[in-house]
Amino acid sequence: MALEKPYRDIPGTTVFDSDMSRIGYHLNQFCMTLMKAENRDRFHADERAYLDEWEMTEEQKQAVLDRDYNAMISLGGNIYFLAKIFASDGLSFQYAAATMTGMSQEEYAQMMLDGGRSPEGNRYIGEKKNG
Amino acid sequence: MARITAGVTTSHIPAIGATIDLGKTKEPYWAPLFEGYEFSKKWMAENKPDVVFLVYNDHATAFSLEIVPTFAIGCAAEFQPADEGWGPRPVPVVKGQPDLAWHVAQSVIQDDFDLTIVNKMDVDHGLTVPLSLMFGEPGEWPCTVIPFPVNVVLYPPPSGNRCYQLGKAIRKAVSSFDEDLNVQIWGTGGMSHQLQGPRAGLINKAFDQDFFERLIAEPAELAKKPHVDYVREAGSEGIELVMWLIMRGAMDDDVDEVYRFYHVPASNTAVGHLILENRS
């Protein structure tokens, strides 16, 4: 019997489940190495060379180089692991979140100040989007 | 005997820690949030615990994908603030309470909750931000802390009911510890927020307000809420709220609400905070 995934009809959302964690294992484990200052220095000195030390797919490496967080998540990355990348870049969770929404930083920050993204229209795939 | 006297819930957003550490709490964006914790710091000074049993989630800090314990208990004598990618927070080392931690571990494991024992672990913003919000910036934390990390990062997290029942087992364990200790239990994380994907920024005030009310008045019913409802209604990271049910399970059925605070936004998140006292 296939594993049940009742969350698959939620729009714009990837639940970090067994399938995602299996394809993302090496991507996420690479992120963990950035919790050491010497590794951050080495990564920022030559990102490509550092990424080549890990058993990641070419797609995963390119997504990291591009700082494409939606792509990293679709390739098994989890946001709390990926946070080590943007933290080492000196960037915030709000910065990273905004890049995933297609909004500018200013638009996203203003949406949050205005009370955040409404759940109305954002609960099920196919609903009309709102905000 | 040891006893649980109060329960606290609070969000644990990393940007709050950074704001405190950089001395920016008076900035217009942040001031309303920190004003919301002024009462709490005064209350805490008047109701200082000996031990905080601190339920939180590790954010891929102590636990990578190598090992993911569903429930773990920190039994060490001390825990270092973690380097999460921008250097460790400049906050005091967290002192543990190994004798009580081991007592709770033995008791709840024998009550069928299979905890992972942790003897070495760095603690991330999930644990240190609540300490900063409730105690401010002391040279050392005024009490010992038993870190209790819960997996809410890798699906499936424990159910609300499992968390609520675990709280009851923790309460039983604490109340059978011989030493006379004033113990608080804190449940952290939440409230509604989503940090990933095109739906990032989701906030659901109606969900959060309902969660406050039912956590206080009908926690056993609230504990039946399935995982998918948290994700759909409160965002993918809103699932952290199941940890509040561990706190609630460890309190009396009837509690007094001492304080409530709700604020949107802190970075991407709805901040929720409660102080509850046992009525007896």
C-alpha cells in the first residue's frame, strides 16, 4: 500500500516527508556543514568546488549556486536545512521566503505588515488565489 | 516533592533572537512585540521557577538527517548555544537539571513513551529565543532547563493526542520526584506561519484565536486535530503548535489564564504567547 499523503492538495506547499527526505539527503547534509565557520569560508571562497565534495545531483548543485529555494525544495531540500545557506549569506528567513513567492522583498514585507497571506483561497489547489 | 506550577507558550522566531542580540528591540517594527513581553518578564521575576521543562523543536541543528528522534530529552549538565550558520547567539550557556531529566526519562519510558536520551546537544533558537523573551538578557539564566526537542520537521510529526498524553506522563513523572522543586513547563513554536514555497507568508488569525481558546478550555478535543489541518490552515510550519499540547497535558485540567499576547508579524510569523497557572 502506498503511503498516504493527505496534504498533497495544499497549494504552494511541500511537506518534507519520506520521499522528499530521501531525494534530498545529501543536499540537506551539505547544508549542515555550513554550521562551522571554516566550512562557510571554504564554501564562499569556491562554491562549485565545495559542492563537488558532496554526492548531490547536478540539478541540486545548480539550484544552490542559483540560490533558487523553490528548486532546492522540489529537489528534497527542507527549509530549516536550507536556512544554513541563506544564514551564511547573511540573509534572513523573510528574505528567503519572499524569493519563493514571486513577490519583491518590499511587496512581501508589506503583505506581512498587513497581516500576512490570507488562508482564503489558499487552502486547496485550484481555489482562486487571494493575496 | 517537585511540582509543575505554571505553563508558558511562546513563539520562538530566530529574527527575535537576532533583534535582541543586535540591540534593536526599540525599533518601530519590533517595539510592539517586545512590549508584549514586558508583563511576562515581570511575572517571571515574581514567579521564578527552579527548573524550566522546555519543549521545542530542533531546526536541523543538533539533529541532521542522520538521526531524527521523535521525542528526546536533554540529560546533560549543560548545553551550548548552537552556531546555526551565522555564529552562536551571545547568550549564556544553558544549565541542565540531570537528576530530574533522568527521573522523567525513566518514568515516562516506563509509561510507554519511548524517549531518546541525549547527553550532548547544542541548543538552537527554538530553545534560546523563549529564554530571552521571558528572562531578558541576564549574565546567566536564572534557573536550570531541561531541553525537550520534538520532531516537527520531518513528516510525520507526533500527533496532537500523543503530545497531549505525553504531557500527562511528564506531569506524573515530575510530581513523583523527591526534591522540592518549582517546575514550569513551556511549549514553544507557532503560531500560524509558512516559511517555504509560493504560499509562504500564510497567517491565519482565526485559526490562532480558536487554538488559544480550545487549548485552555477543551485541550483533549483540540488534540484530535489531524496534521493536515495544521498545514492547510496554519501553514507548513504551523504544525509546531502540537508542542503546546505537551505543555497543556502537563497542567491541571482547569487552569487560570494569567496572560495572553498575539502579534502579527514577526518576520514571517504570527507570535502567540500564553501564561497559564494551575488552579489548585
